[in-house]
Amino acid sequence: MGKSSFDGLLMELTPNIVFIVDPDHVISDLSKAAAEYLGFASPSELVGKRAEEVVTDPVLVRYLQGWFARLGKGFEVEEVFPLVDPKTDFFGWYNLRAYPLARDGVSLGYAFFLSDLTGLYSNKTILNTLVSSLPGETLVFSQAQRIILSSDRLARRNGFASYGELTGKSLADLPQFDHDALQGMLAELGAGDGPVIKTTKEESPSGEIRWFRSDLRPIRSAGGTFSYILTRFNVTEEIKPRAILESLMDSASELITVVTPDNRIEYASLRLAKQLGFSSWRVLAGKPWRHLFSKMGAQKEAFERLFEHGGFETGSKLLRVEWPDGPAHLDCRIDSLTFEGEPFGRFGIAVDMTEVVAAREQAESALRVKAAFLANMTHELRTPMNAVLGMNELLSRTELSPVQRNYAEQIRASASLLLSIIGDILDFSRIEAGKLVFSEAPYRTESLLRDVVNLIGVKAHEKGLSFTVDLDPFVPATLVGDEIRVKQVLINLLNNAVKFTPKGEVSLVISPVADRDASRAILRVSVRDTGVGIPRDRQARLFEEFSRIDDGANRAVEGTGLGLSICKGLVTMMGGDLTVESEEGAGSTFAATIRQGVPAGTPPVANLTAFRGVRLAVFERDAAVRASLVRMARYAGIEPELFDSPDALAAAVSESPTPPTHVIFEYANAYAGIQRLVASRPGVAWLSLLTLSDFLGGGKDPAVSFVFKPLLVTSFARFLAGEYVDFTATLPLAGTLGGPVVPFRARGVTALVVDDNAVNRKVAEGFLKSVDISVVEAESGAEAVVLATKRPEPFDVVLLDQIMPGMDGVETAQRLRSLEGYARVPILAFTASADGQSLERFRAAGIDDVIPKPVELAPFLVCVRKWIQGERVSDAVAAEAGAEAGKGRVNWIPGFDHEAALRYTGGEKNLGAILALFEKTAPKLLEKIESGRRSGDPAAFRASAHALVGSCANVGAMELSRLARALEDAILAGDPDAQDRLYPLVHAELRAAIAGVAGYLKENG
């Protein structure tokens, strides 16, 4: 077959890949595009070669083999196939057409024509994928309303399996289609150039209302519009929030605005629009925010300035605005509107708080009046209470019969309870009115806990409770805050725990909460007990004022129901919270967080980092105390060895190849055995734990440290460090948080007592004369100034009442300070207001110190002695001891051995404290031995007798101790005759001892 020049030109110019091969697959002709595709510069390089030699792509080779097979059978071949372009590595689509060539029945070979369809085929595939996956409905149709293309979603809604079945059909073939709406949009499109967008409502076959947004656009070419594209999206979920928002704008009672990032109004509530003079909020949409105030007349600029200078800053604020109908208070909040971190405007809402603010101001005014009334009333109540307690104190120091002395003690107890109630009412009123002021002063953590433990320890011991204190060693050693108020919270919570716990244990746990601010400490305080618990339905009301858990388990417990409410208020004011967890019959846990300051450079309360090599042995029967010791040891990285008997402990100390370096043991059951080992083990440190009823008659080995339970981590750290721990520092005091009264005598001292109440003056005079201080009385501040002016020499000390008619205590102090000679005279004030704010005012007026009302002898004399020092003051005990040297003690308790008591307790100071403790606890011992006798339980009877042995010997009641020991032996021996003989003797001796100690303490202060 010849080749014309025209054929050659076609082969040169055609963009298609063309091959002509003979029956043996030898290439006889090909296009330039085919040569280039195969990587050759000219077709002539390929002519005469077999097709299989020049085609190297393995995929194309397989295709070629299949094509030759079919062509050899006389079939034509037409197919579309994918192939990777070897020059670009791009994936392409090609259309092949191949024909057998023959003449007169003789095969001449084969012709191959390949066209590149990549662009068309890819676009079609993408378009098909797009229309099948669009979330909305898409329809492309011709001017004759024949369907060219549609989405699967539209096809399926109209009953077709896929969009392919719709191609070529008429729009009339769509049963679920709004033809009228489309005709209207086509008419509207014909009247303009732009697209037509409509939001329409449709009802589904199930009756559901749905909203659609339809977009109709023409598809144009150079010849004009040849088709249209309609897209529809279900916007029901978008319409709903918008409808809700617009409805909210119409009905909201709040003043609401939504502002775009460029400060244009997008939404506003109808209430705001009408308040600003507009009939509808919709007229504001799209306007700059200043347009809000365009109808405010003369106030327009004021409102613009108000909002320009902070009205559009995010956050909350209370604004006072002047509406045309009067002033109003608005509680405003503005927040940024963001989506995925991108801002798209601001939302502002304001609530009219005018009535609330007015009501609050009225309530605050009422609270101020109530607080002032309660403060005045408590002061007025404290004045007669001061007289009752003071005169009772003076009465009790006179010669009284036992019955009379008992009456006096009952008066004191009842008056003290009433005073506590008055204090609760005053604290509650101050907290409620927000008038309670905290003082800020540094204080030692250990001192605070010692005071708390001293008070609670006695009460816990009286009820036979185990009392432990777990103090985290990382708590700062010094804190800054109101120590009195922190102490008040702890004592109140612990008092409640002891009151409502008939048996078991009470524990105090204090630990720090991690905080990045080194200048403050957040303490978590937990008070746990094993008491009666609180029913769940009453826990929610527990912190309300006057709320009490009144049931059969605690009806005998006294109180106002204000204690926990006050604690809650105090803790809240200290930046913390107070919570409770309780189960009826299983105890309660009160947890408080308290924020206090921390001075720079403050160390932790105990350093336990240097004791890794310590080997600690512990014998303690009380499980709670034992667990507390283990926790303290683990703070130091020590795993203590626990022993269940004194013998096992002694064996470990004396026989172990690695004996302990430190030993902690309970005194009652182990001291006798341990004492024999002390001398033989000089390298061992010993610490004995005492209870208040332990008998120290065996003496105290100087190599052994003694402490009263509960053991604090501070004493534990000192013990590990090898320091001697003095038990007198841990002795619980039976009385107030202050120290015991140290009697003194003042020679040549004259005091001016100023009080408008004559009885109060007599009380102060009686107290002062008991230490030989002369007294001059004045019933008013004015009279005090006159007396001070006329006196040749200044008074040595001035005691005055804070509140007096006419010239009060503050003004009196200021007037006295202005007199010659009174610049340094101590001025002390009697007051019921000892809070931080009052103290600052007193100091500014020249008042040196305060004596709380009602006045009690102990703090009164402590305060007076603090300000009268020097040669004019002498220690009364030392003076009396010197005067009575060689004569024996004249006022000692009948039947008690004074020398033995001094030997057991270590001195007069300790003896006085332990006598006070005996006076507090002995009535309980009497009750226990009586109940033990009645119960018929030998164990309880023996325990009550055993408790008397040590307690009585400690104060020198040796005969009573001997009788109690004999009674205990009789109980152990099961000898009822001996028990019947000894019990009446023990009972009578104990009653006499109680009366004797009480009388001695009254006579000796």
C-alpha cells in the first residue's frame, strides 16, 4: 500500500498516536506523536521494527497482546483504558480504536488510533462524584427542561436509583418537585442578569415542616444561555436558631445586643430598642453601635462616652444609667463571640437591677441597724455578766461551805455558757453584716496547735476518746493572719466532734495545698470523728444559722446552733470553704480550706529530711495513735517496727543485732520494763507517751523524754534530732486558752478604775486588791480626767470601760494622754470588741492593751502584771515559800503528801497545773467507778479503779492511790468480800479528794 504525501502530512500533524503494522506486527507507518510517546525523535527510527520490540511499558504490552489477539480474529477493537504517561508520571485516560486492514480478502495488517481523553474523562469522573455526593440537591437542565445532570439525592427523593437514570428525562418526570416554584424563579431570572435565591417552606410526606434555600443560575456560552443549574439545600437547622434568636429578641425582658467585629448592630432585643426610643429592633440591624443612642437627646453623648470607655470591654460590671424615665442600675455582661478561635462579634446583656439594688441597699441598711443593735445589746449583756462572773469570783475566794462552793461553781458554769451564746450572737451578726474585720499578724503554727490541743485534749480524755493530730511537716512554721479566728474554727469543729462522739476517736489533720504563690499558704484542715454521724437529709441545712441535729443521740448537748454557721462564715471570709461528709452512726468529717499569709523565708514546721538512717521501734496499744505515729515516721522516710507487747519491744532493744536507735512507747504498760534497759542502751533515744491519768510515781528517768498525747510532728522531729522533749510543754490545761495565773504582789501601786457601772468597778477593785494594788474609782470619763488632773503624781495604771455615756473610753484615753505625766502610764480598756479594727482604733487613741469582757481573774491579772513591772512587783509564790521555809506548808490539802506530789510532778508550777487538771477530770473518774460498780462488769470496774491509782498519786493522794490499787487487786482476784469492803473507802476518799483539791485551788488562786 503506497503512501501519498497527503498521508505523510497527516501523520506529521495529527496529535493522536497512530500505528500501522503488517500481519507480522512490523511497524510500517506511525504518527510523529506515536514516536514521541515511545521516546523516539522521528518515526523513521521505528519503521521496520516489531511493535513488541519498541513498546516497553509492561501494562501497555499486556494491552497490546490482547488487542492483536482480537484483531487476528477479524474483530475491531474500541476501549478506554488508563495508563501512566512515562514522561510525566501522570495518570491518564486513552481511547483506542483498532481495525484489521485487508484487500481482496488478504490481510494487510492493522491500524491503531489512540486519543488522549485525560482532561475530558477526569472532569467527567470528578463531576459524577461531585453530583453523587453533594449534601444538597443539584439539577442541570436545558432550556427545553430536559435533565442534563442531577445529584443522587434528588434522584432518590423522586424514586430513581441514581442520577444516571434521570439523564435525558423531562423535569415533568420528577414527582417530588415544586414545578411552580421553579417556573417562578425562571421568570424572575429572565427579568434580570443575576442568580435567583429563594428560601421556601415545604411539608414532607410525614408532615414535617422543612426549609430550603434554592439557588437558580444560568449556564452561558458565547452563543447565550443553553442550560440552567439549580441547587437546593436543607437549611432547617440554620433557620431554627435564627428563628429562635429573633423570637428571643422580640420577647426578652433583658437588654441585649449582638455587635459585629466592626461594631455594627446585628441583633438587639425589642426591650432595648423601645427603651432607646425605637419601635422595632430590626431598624437597628446593620447600623453602627452609636445609632443605639441617636434618640437619647441631650444624654446621647453621655451614653456614647459611657460605652466607649468600657461598655464594650468583655466582663461584668454594674452600671448606673439615666433613662428618660429615671435612673436605673444595670448588671451588664459582655462576652466575645468566637468560633474555633476566630472572633465574629460580641454579645452584650444587661439586666435591670434597679429594684434589686434598692432592696439590697434596704437590706444592708437593715443589717447595719441589726448589727449595731446586736453589738449594743451584747455589750449591754456583757456588762451585767461581767458583774455576775466578777462578783462570783470574789465570792468563791471567801470562806464557803462545800455546798456554797458548789453553788458558786454552778453560777460560773451557767454564766460562762451564757457568755458563749452572747459571743456567738455577736460573731454571727458581724459576719452577716460583713463587719467582721480580721487582724493580720504573724503567729507560730505550733503555738496555735498547742493552744487547741491543750483545750480539746482534756475534753477528749474526760470522755475516754483517742485524740490525734496529724500535721504535715511541710506546713509553714509561721503564718500571717488572724490567729484567734483560725483557732476559733478549729476549736469549734473539734468541740463538736468530741461532743457528738460517745466512744472511739477524734482526729485533726492539717496539710498544705499546692500553690504557686510563695507569699501565701492554703491549708486543708480535716476534723474526723467516729461519733453519731449526721443524717443525709439534714446535712444540707447543717451550716444554716440556728440549725441543730436534734435527735435522741444528742439532745443533751448544749449549743445555739450558730457554731457551724459562724465557722462557715469565718472560713469563707478567709478565702476557703467548709464541707461535711457524714454517715449516720459512722461518724463525720468536716473539711475546711483556710488561706493564710507566709512571711518570706519561713521554714516548714518540721524538718524530717535528715533521718533516713533512723531505726524506730513503737509500742502503743491505741490503734489511732499508732497509725498517727506511722504516718509521721513515713514523712521522714522511716518504716517503723511495731510491737504488740512491752516484752517484745524490750527483747528487740536488748537482743537484736541491729537494735533500734529511737523508741516510742506508751507509759502505762511499758515504762517499768523499759526503765531497766535505759542505762544499758545509752545510744538509744527514748520517748514515752503519757495520758492524763498516767501515774508518774515511779519518777521520770532523765534519759527518757515524756510528752502528753497527742504527739505533734514538731515534738517528733525534735525527738528524732536528739533533743530532750519536756512534757510540761504538752500538758493540757483545764481552763481557758491562756496560761495559768501566776500570783504576784504589787507594792505602792495605785490604779484608776473608770466605769459607769458601780458593780463593775467593785469587781475590778476586788481583783486589784487581791494583789495589793490600791484603787481610786471614777464613774465617768470626765471625772477620771478631773481626778488625774488634781492628783500630784500620775496614777500607776488606768483601767477604763470602752463604752460609757458622755465621754467614752477612747476619748477618755486621748484626754488622759494629753495630761502631763501620762504619756507612758499604761491605759487598759475593758471591752467586748477585741477585733482587729477596734484594736487599731484603741491603739491610735493611746490605749495600750485590752481586757476582754466579761472580766475573768486569770487574764485580768496577767494583763495587769504585764504592764506593771520592775521592783514594785514580786512573785507571791516565791515570797510565801521564803516566808514559810522550815515551817512546813500550812494550806496544803488535808491527807495529801505534798513532798510526794512535788517529786512526782517536778515542781510547784507543774503541780499547780496537774491539780487544776485533777479538779477537772476527777468528777468523771467518780462517775466511772460508780458506773463500773453498778454494771457488774469486772473489766469496767477494774479499769475505773486502775485509772485512780495514777491520777491520785500524781497529786499526792497516796492513801487513795493505795486503796484504789488494793481494790483493783481484789477485782482481779475475784474477791467480792474485799471489793465490798474497799469500794466504800475508795468512794469516800475520792469525794474528799475532789473537795480538798477544789478548796485548795480556790484559796491559792
